Amino acid sequence: MKVFDKLLNWYLSMNALPYWVILAIDIAICYFSGIFVFWLYYHGAVSPEHIVLLTKTIFMYMIFNLIGFRIFRTYSGIIRYSSFIDLQRVVLAMFLSLIVAEVMHYIVYHWNLEFVRLQGRQIAAMYLVATIGMMAFRILTKSLYDVLFTTDKSIRTLIYGVKDGGVGLAKNIRTDKPRKFLLKGFIAHDPSIKGKMLMGEKIYLVDDNLAEHIKSLKIKAVLISPLQNERFRNDTKLQDILLTLGVQIFMSSAEKEWTQNDDYTKVQLKEISIEDLLPRDQINVDMDSIGNLLRDKKIMITGSAGSIGSELVRQIAIYKPAALILIDQAETPQHNIRLMMQFEWPDIKAHTIVSSISNADRMEKIFQTYKPDYVFHAAAYKHVPMMENNPSESVQNNIWGTKVIADLSVKYGVKKFVMVSTDKAVNPTNVMGCSKRICEIYCQSLNKMINEQANGKPETQFVTTRFGNVLGSNGSVIPLFEKQIKAGGPVTVTDPNIIRFFMLIPEACKLVLEAGTHGSGGEIFVFDMGKPVRIADLAKRMIKLSGAENVEIKYTGLRAGEKLYEEVLSTTENTLPSFHEKIRIAEVREYDYNEVNKQIESLIALSHSYNDMAIVEKMKEIVPEYVSNNSKYSVLDK
């Protein structure tokens, strides 16, 4: 038995049988089909003395077979991967050969040649039997391959999706060697296909006792069709069923799922993380048009070592800017950016500078030296609790730093200044959010002032982009939950009703580039963040996904300055449409530059007193809608 298994393994494991071997097998099948048909019609005639003449006759007709084989290339496929298309080619090849043989039969019949004279129906029967034999050979080979490489370790699997993506995925897993997944059916929503078969396996509906079917079939994994990723993310009912039953879920990787590749048999799968389950929509951005604007330009990125800044570096570097001026005060992360540029984009002039944006003298020298065309300003202190305890730093870094970079952009003729803001700047309830709102006010008022001075044609345009949390950013709640789950809990959530918006870092940066390069100046662009996520539900799903047991969720109460929900002003009532469906323009109050500048200068001077109450009181004066929440500064609102 081991010898037989080794022989099968040798035969089936070849990258592809040489075409002449397949051709030889097909010829042998055609030959024995002729012998079989002749035997059916003339039992006694198949004898040793007649076999030579019969062989000559069959091989004469074999010449016509070769015409069909060559035209339809029946021998070029990999037999163990045979599909309906391969069988179809066999049928078409033999049908064509039969027509040629029947025509030639009546021509050759009148020649005085030494061969067995067959009737038309006998020739048709010979070709029919040969066709069946060739198809059976391919099906048998594929079946043997399937049996041989399906092991006890193969994971019993369902595929979510029944169209091209699901079928392509099924073909993909059936060609694996050794077979990792054993296909046992498909999952769909359409009631009209309930109970039907696809690729020999049954289709099950989500709403038809799916949990019981999964248990009875002993399903251990579900693969998500690339065409169904978005629907699956929004199908919390199905997610809960699978997570509760401990079923592994596999999806195509995020960076591949929205490409234009229609070959679903080559999808790369990975086991899901919690980020894959968060609902989000496809974001289409014309990156080539953005690249045309940035190509051969000198681009400055502040906060270049941060989550957003580093992704902007990656996306912009693709388009070969003349130079990148990268500024960050975090030495080690900035060193990593330098190494990334050296290894991945060695041809781009990348100046990695360690400095604080609040160092006005240093920033002046940098602008004077490099004279950037575009500035993407992503540097900021962003952690709400930290800034609540350190308002002076929030003012000196976020507000003063932004003012320094903005003023220098005007002085040195930067074409476009793009500031990365936050949803926490909308009706702020904390110091960090208010500091970013003041940055927005300053940039917008500065843009208005220089626009008026230049009669509508300013040299520098200021654009602000505002969005919520990005997945995988430094300090994100998801890594914290993962760490707590690994430690056995508890997982700490501030409030059972707290919700947040989430977006992938690459998607957010694409929208920053789109808004920044296409904005005309003075706008505050608001990103459509999709559906909000309840943080408590996020924690529960992460616990289920980890497979950990007895991990509790502990509610700790809102932190100082924290909101139950964030606002991004993305409703149609207070925003206007823009050039992109995912980007809207916030309708906000406009400020006079001179008044704003005076107020900010006063705030910056006050920040050096390090008197928290006085600093925050001044911030509330500049931003009247700033009302502290769960904070010591709430007394200033009374």
C-alpha cells in the first residue's frame, strides 16, 4: 500500500505532466475505444489475425483526432486541476474530429486501401466512447489527487459567498497541497438558492439555523469571499455566530481586497484581526492625479515619525518628489523613518530632521534651506488625558508649533499648507481638542487674510482635514485591549455606551492627500468615517476572537475631558459637498486674523506661566463652545 501511495504521490505531485504524456494517454484511450466499439459490433472479428488490420484502421482515424487535440489543446492543462472548461475542450476537440472523420470516411471509402471499412454510426460510437474515456481519465485523476492530499489535518470549511469570488476561493483551496481547507459548503443570504449545490457542496443560508449546520458539519473555519468583505463586516449577526462557536475566520488582506485583480483563485488569505471586523467602506481616490501634483516637488511633513505622518511619507514617496523634508522630535522613530527611506526609496532626497516644531529658530533655518512647495502638518500632542494634565505643553507644541509652521509657509512661499486635525476639535470637551480647534481657527483666518491681500490669488493656501480615530495608530485602544486579554483581563472600558469612529491609516492618508492637493484654501474638510463602533462591543468581540475564557470587562468611568461620542460635523445640515463623496466641507464661523493672532499671542505668553486654570480659561475665551467634561476645568464653565 505504501508503494502505491508513493507512486500516486510521484505522479500527482509533478508540476505538470509533460504534454506528450497526456497526449499519449489520450491516444491510448482512443485506440482502446476503437477496439471496444469494434468488439461490440463484431464479437468474433477481434482476433490476433485481425488486430493488425484493425490497429491500422484506428490509427488512420487517429490522425483526425490529432487535429482536434491541437486546435483545442486538450493536452496543455494540468490534469489534477481539471475543471469544467478542460472537459469542455475535450468534448469540442472530439466533436470537431468526428466531423472531419465522417467527411473523410466517405472520401477514403472509395480508395483501394487495406483497412477495415467502418460505418458512420460505428465511427460516431468510437468517438463517443473515447470522449467519455478521456473525460473519465481527467475526473479520476483529479479525484485521486483530492483524496490523496486531503488529510486528517485539513480544516473543515465553509465559504461565505457564492459568486465569482466564492467559486474562485473554492478552486484556490482545492488546489492546495497538502490541502489546508476541506470545503464542506457555502454560506449565502439569497433564499432562492437555499439547499442548492455549488461545486458539489450544499449552500446554507445565514438565517436558516446556520449555527446548527456548523455544529453538525464540524466546521472549524469560514473563508470570506473578497467580494463579500464589506457585507461581512456589517453582518454582526453572522460574526457573532462564528465567534461564539469558535470558528476561525479568514479574509483577504486589507491592502489587497479593493484591487482591480479579478483572478479570485489567487487571493491571499489571512486569519482575521479585530480591525478586519470593523465596518468600513471602500474609498476610491485618484492617487495618480495626486501624484502628478506632488511629483518633483519639495514636500515637508511634520510629525513624520507618527502614525499619520509616516504613512504620508510612504504614500508620497511613491510619486518621486524632488525632496522630502521630514521633521519629528521623537529620535528613535525618526531614525526608523530614515532607515526606511534609505532602503525603500534610496533615490529620493530625504532630509530626516530631529527637532520640535515649536523651535522657531530651527524651523526658520529649515524653511530657508529647503523652501518646501507643500507642507503636510501632522505634528501634535494628541493624547487627551496627557494634555488635560499639561495644557501649557498643548499650547506650546500644538498651537505655537502650528503658528510657527504656518507663518513660515507664508514667508517662504509654500504652495499648500495641509493641517491634520481631529474630530475632537468639534465642540471640544478637552484641552487637546480645543488646542486643535484653535489651530484650525488660526490657519483659516490666516488664509482669509492673505487671500484678501492678494485679491483672491494668494501664493499660499491653507487647508485643514478633520477625522476620527485611525486603526493601528500609536496609543490606539485595540493594542491596549490585546495586551489586557493576553494578561487574562480585565479589559478596561471607560463607559458601556462610549462610541468611536474608526478608519484605516492608509485610507485616512489618501483622503488627506486628496483634500490637501485639491482644496482651494480656507476649507476645513471633514471625512465620512462610516459607522460608529461601540467600544464595549469591540472589547467583547476581541475577547471572543482571542479564544480566551473568563476575561471580564471592567467599566472605569469616563476620563477627564472624554466624550461619550465624537462629532465630525459630517451631516448634510452643517457641511457642504466637495469634489469627493467621502469628503465634505464644514460650515464654521470665520474669524478675523488680527483678533485671532492677538488672542493666540496672549495665550502663548500665558502658557509660560504654567498656570493650568488660567491657560484653560483663556482657551475657553477663544473657543466659547469648549465646555469641559468630567474635568477639573468644568468649574470655569459655570
